Amino acid sequence: MSPEDMAAEAPCHSGPRENWCDRRGPAGFMGHTCTKPVWRVLNAITAEISKSERDHGPGFHSDHEAYAVLLEELDEVWDWVKMRKADRDREKMVKELVQVAAVATRWATQLLEKGKS
């Protein structure tokens, strides 16, 4: 299935065409160009995974390392959660949550790839 076909099957492309998203922006996750928040987040996760693999290599050395990195990212989210709501920076919280999702996705992907060998 092509990225265009996958994007056409995106949740925001169900039902009548007039309810579809606007598809603005550069192609991202699965070739989807939607500006709806879920697609923006998925695009950010895939970009974070690419950046992390470029900076640190394709995988973790062990599950212990993966867990430690994931815990570190979760601790950074927890630091924001402990703040008074008025003092929280939503954009920075989203950035940290994207990093959590990217680490978890890299780890899960690595586990699946190891299962093939």
C-alpha cells in the first residue's frame, strides 16, 4: 500500500469528503499531511525517532538501557506534571511526551526485530 493510500485511509478521512481534514503541511507519518493534532504528534514522533537513531545509532544495547532512557524521559514529563497548572509549558510537555513515545516505539520495534532472528 502506498503512503497516499494509507493517508486516504486515515481516521480523519472517513465519512463524507467534506469532513476530511485539510491536509496542509509537509508529508509526514505514512505520507499524511493533515494538521489535526494526532497526525502532528505522530509526525513529531517519527521525526524524533529519526533524530535519535541519527544521534545515537539504530538501537539500544540492552533492555536495561532502553528502560533507563524511557524512565529518564518519563521523569522529565513528571517534572512538568508536578508544577502548578498555570506554570506548565504545554509545548515543552508535548515535546517530552513525544520523546517518551519515540523511545517506547524504538524499543518495541527493536524487540520485534530481534524476534525475527
